Amino acid sequence: MIGDRLRDWQLALSLRGVRIRGLQVAIACYVGAGRLEDAQRVVADCLRLSPDWRRDRDAKSGPRSPEVRMKFREAFLRAGLPE
């Protein structure tokens, strides 16, 4: 039983980066749809999963397209992600 729980936690931690990326897309979609409260809720979820996540760090590792990267950055800013 403890081994099963440990494996579950290890899997959750290994997927954390993948989940954060999906949540970042959700933030951009919510902001684009004018649903700022939902976007802010997802930002809070991301920060619980990855407390060190900040806009400046994501700007360096986000999408390749500068235009798309800027749109994500603007969405994160509107949703309240810390610098």
C-alpha cells in the first residue's frame, strides 16, 4: 500500500511539468474568453503545483513563436501571475 502511494506521488511529480503546460493553455483560453476569475483560479492551481513559476522564467521556455509567447505572457499578466 505504501509502495503504491509512493509510485502515485512519483508519477504525479513526473507529470507536473506536463500538467502545468496544459494549465497555462487553460489560463490563456480563459483570459481570451474574458473569464478572468477562472484564469486566476488556474494560476493559483499552477502556483500550488509549482510555487517558483513566474512570468519571467516562462518567457524563456515558452512557445517558439515570439507572437504566441507574448500573447501567453499578456494572458498570465492579466490573470495575476507574479513577476
